[in-house]
Amino acid sequence: MTCGIFSSAGNLIAWCDSHDAALKALRDLVDEEPETADEVAAIPVTEAGRPCGEAILGSSAHEHATAA
């Protein structure tokens, strides 16, 4: 499953090939720019580019930490 990291304005910030990679990228972004925590989210998408799962806000990215 691929995931996009989007700003609250809907702009694509990053595209990741896996959920784990997206969470890591989201955590890294929030660590580097803490003021963005409530402005960014990782959203899983289908191959057709449609959202297909729970959006994870930057402010909760560390709660979703994985072993990756």
C-alpha cells in the first residue's frame, strides 16, 4: 500500500511506497519542523490514488511508531 503525506491545504509533501516508510517520513518531518504537527498527515491510498484508510496526523505520528 502506498501513502501520501499531505498538508492541511491538500498539497502532496511526500509519496511513500509503504505505510511504515510514510510513518517514518511523517515522524521525521514533525521532528524537524514541530510547528507542522497539526498541519500534516499520512494518508494511505489505493493504486488508483483514492484514500483508503485512516489518516494519521503529524501530531500523533509518534503514537503510531513501528518497529521498522
